[in-house]
Amino acid sequence: MQEGYVVERELHRDGMLQKHMEFDYDTARRLKQIRVRNVRGATEKIDFVYDQAGRLSQRIIIKSGNPYIEEVYRYNDAGQAYEVQVYNTNLPEKQPLLRSTYTYYTLEEI
């Protein structure tokens, strides 16, 4: 257990439990996995993968034991996230469903 870290969370609506979430961390104290269970018993896991620099490189969402969404994070030479691509892993060909890009400005450029 990680002292000072969120390890469980419950989401309620109108006083009724909707989802129960459990959080796991790696030895570097980074979020490694979130396990989600809803009141109907459906489960979902979110796995977090980091590159050698310790930056988030992938987030994989698994429903009922099968991966279905993969997010791939890319960074520029300054170590800033510049792109996130989202894939549906159930499609025959790996094509991004969504692509987000980020731009950073210096104070002089603003």
C-alpha cells in the first residue's frame, strides 16, 4: 500500500454505489493500474505504461478481459507531451481514432 496515495474510490449517485475503483502503483510511485467494477458486475482495467524517462507512454483500457482502447503518448525533445493517439485495438488495422496535439509557447511568444 502506498501511504498518502488514493488506493480506493467509490462513486455514488443518489446514495447508491455505481462504481468501485482500486488503484495500484509501481515501485517508482507512479500509477500502474486502475480496476473498476460497476454495480452490474462489469469490470474494466486501465493499465499505465511508462518510458525509460518515467513519462507516461501508453494507457490501455481493458473491458471484460479484452483490451479495446490504447492511447499512445509522444514527447518532444524538451520532454513535453506533443501528441496523443487513441486506437481501438479491436479493429483489424491499427489506425488512430483520435489524435490530440499540444503546442507550447514561451513567455516571449505570448
